[in-house]
Amino acid sequence: MKIQTMLVLMGMLLSNGLIAQEANEIYNKELHYNLKNNSLAIEGYDPVAYFTENRAIEGSLDYQLEENGVFYRFSSETNKKIFLNNPEKYEPQYGGWCAYAMGESGDKVTVNPKTFKIIDGKLYLFYNQFLTNTLKSWNKNEATLKKQADVNWMNTLKL
């Protein structure tokens, strides 16, 4: 239903050549990124805190910003400024979808923002619910899964 609504909206917007590119960006954002609650990334967790505190910390609406149509929340003004200096460094890989699922099958699976790993300076998030923690499976075969996840993600972006 959500995709159908987006397609109708996109069709209406495409009729006006001035906003066709914006409609395409809206469609791609909804299609590719794991967003909740009005384009909110990482379920509102602070992307910088994963790196500086080595833990998941909930962000605050007081320190929210928008980057390329995606909203991020931070636990402090300092973290918000750090993010603004280099957003690509702090954005989660694979659009915030589960890294294990992206590597295993190319599927977009939701995550538990408290289950993460920093690899080569990049943030990877994982599904962890109902007695299934995909980070454990990822750790058993990280090199192969990461390589395949990179390929699968690039194929996803071509859609």
C-alpha cells in the first residue's frame, strides 16, 4: 500500500518537470533506507555515539537534523556538529538495514539499533529479536558476508 501511494504521488509530481527529481529522491529514500516515524534514521539513536561512546544512545528531538531527506537525532549538540562535519562517516551502512541479511540474501531486514559493530570506521547494524542475534552469525563469517553484502547493496541501489 505504501509503495502504491508513493507511485501515485510520484506520477503526479512527475507531471511537473520542475519537481520530477525531488519525486525520484523521495521514492528512492523510502525504497532504500530503513526509516521510521517520518524519515527518522536508526530509530532515533545517535549515529555519532556508536563511535565516540561505543554504545547505542538515544538521540533527542532537541538535537535533530535533516541530511538528504533523512532525519538524525543526537544526544548532544557536540555530536550533531561532529556529524555535520562528515555525515558519510557516521551514516549506517546498507541504508540502516541488517548487515547480515544484506550479505546472506540481499533482503532488507529491520534492526535492533543496540546491536551494532564498527568495521573499518563504518557502522553496521543487525537484527536481534526473538532469540535471533544476527551479529553472532555475522561474526562467524564476516569477510564473506561483508563482501556479498556490498555487492547486494549495490544491486539494490540500481533498482
